[in-house]
Amino acid sequence: MPETIITNSEQETYDFAQKFADNLKGGEVIGLMGDLGSGKTIFTKGLAKGLGIKQAITSPTFILMRLYEIREADRKKEAANIIKRFCHIDAYRTKDELDIVSIGAEDFMGQKDTVTVVEWADKIRDILPRRTLYIHFEFQSGEKRLIKY
């Protein structure tokens, strides 16, 4: 049964994602869906922070994919030998799934040492693994967002 959370600010969305990262073991593919500005990138930034990434996270809108190495010293103890990379894919500007395939993104999806996040996952759903965890972001009013996962 899907879970639902309401956040009332970007900071709450960021904090939720940071805590969400505590449950990741490696190998997850997380597909983010929702309207432009609904919180997908803020969630991605919080998730990366929760995984121990110290670099600034920006959406790879024009290059489609960014890889971030997670330094051993920054990893959480329970994931110290597991999660080594964070793969951030933004499918907003894709024409079709071939755009993602051509950059080698499938090489990282589902790898046990990688967590992959795909913004605009609905645009490339046909190539995402069956066990992809989809998270839907919906505007409510002002800064308020409904997040279903």
C-alpha cells in the first residue's frame, strides 16, 4: 500500500529525502514523477546529502546524467562497502528512451553499489527496471506538496 507524506516547504521535502536515504541499501532505482517545480530536484538533493555526497547537486537537464562518487569516508557505516555511486538522470529533455540508452545509463541502473534517481521517470518508464520505486510529487498550494511512494 502506498505511503503518503505532505511537506510544507522545500526544506521539509529535502529533510524527508535525507531520511529516506537511510533505508537505501544499494541497487535501488527511484523514479520521480510530477509537474515542473513539484519537488523532484529538491528531493534528489536531499537524497544525495543523505547518502553522504558533499558536492552541489544540479539537474543534468542538458547532459541527461551525472555520476557522483561517494567517498568511503562520507558513507554511512551500514552502507560503507555497498553504496559507492549516485547516478542522477533527468529525462525532461529526452525525445525517447534511446536518448538514455545511448549515454549508457542502463549500465548503472540496478547496480548493487549504485543508487539511481530518475527525474521525469514517466518519460522513460519502458526501460526502467520492474522493481523501480516510483515517487509522485503533487502541488497542493504554495509550498505544500503531496508525496506518494
